[in-house]
Amino acid sequence: MTDDTGISLLIVDDHPVVRDGLRGMFESGPGFTVVGEAVNGIEAVERAAALDPDVILMDLRMPGGGGVDAIAELTRRRARARVLVLTTYDTDSDTLPAIEAGATGYLLKDAPRDELFTAVRAAAEGRTVLSPAVASRLVSAVRDSGAPGNEPLSAREREVLALVAKGTSNREIARELFISEATVKTHLTHLYAKLGVKDRAAAVATAYERGILG
């Protein structure tokens, strides 16, 4: 995140009106700079490589290249940018693949202006951002997939999970808890199994739903 211009944003949407609206909204808000736009996922990956934004606002269903494929490619390339999905779709077929591909957050386009600003700031810091509807769908999907067990988390697993909820990286968790990154990964593997999830975002959503966090 650059100190002089605030959070840099790349806006990805196939509708010019939506891009213009988002650009105007963020350019009028404090601490944001829109560095570019893209009309589909393929262009988003190219522009992200060229512009190196802090946060990418990513639509999902776009002609010429969808958002999920773009998120997966950005993850594969280990892009620095955090991807915040901003779409009108909250179905399981949209939500789960986007989170699994590596999206930091998922919001719907009817989110209020201030909520969107807060979400972008959180995403820039690496924190997971999920709209209530999306969080509920993730929890339901976990239940429907069979299988979260009720085995309680250990004290250390709770500590790791709390840091994950704050957007802390494995390396930072290791430093914070004075353990190795390999040990952090082991704790994550165990708590994923206990919660019946496959990734960090789903773990956080499930933990909040069960009252383990917050």
C-alpha cells in the first residue's frame, strides 16, 4: 500500500457504467487511487502485472474471460494484489469457486458505499471480507458437503485461527507465536479438518458462525 496515494485499485467489470461509477466513487473517497480498469479476466491479469495494484475489484461473469479464472491465475502467479469480488451473484456456483480460487473477499454490488470502502481497506490489509449472505452460503456449503465434525480446536489452533481472521500470513503467524511456518501449516491442516473446510476464508466464516471467533 503506497503512503502518498493510499490504496491503489484496479476495477474489473465488463459494464462501462459500473466501471465509471466505481471509479467516481473511489476517486471521491479518502485514501484511494484508481490506477486502471479492465473489461474481463484476461485483461485483468495483464493489467495487474503491469500496474501492481493493492486491491482488484473483480466481477465474475464477463465475456472474454471470467473472474474465477482470473483469480486462479493471479494466485498461481503469486500476485501481490488482493482480489475483492464485487458482483451481483451470490449462488454457490459463483461464491465457492471464487473463494477457492484465492479471492480475499466477496461482496455484492448492492453493498453501501461506506461498507465497500471498509471492505477494500480490509482487503488491502489481507483480511477476509464476506458479505453476510455469502458467509451464510459458505457455512451451508460446508454443512452440505458432509462434513464438519464437532471436535474442538486446541488452544493453539484457536490462536492460529484468530490470526488468520485478521489476515495474518503464515510467516507472520509463525513470528507472532514463535513457531515455524511448517508448524503453522500443520495447525491449519488440523483446524481445517476439524471445521470441515478447505481454505482460510471458509475457516473464518465457519468459526464465526459457530461462535469460535467473535
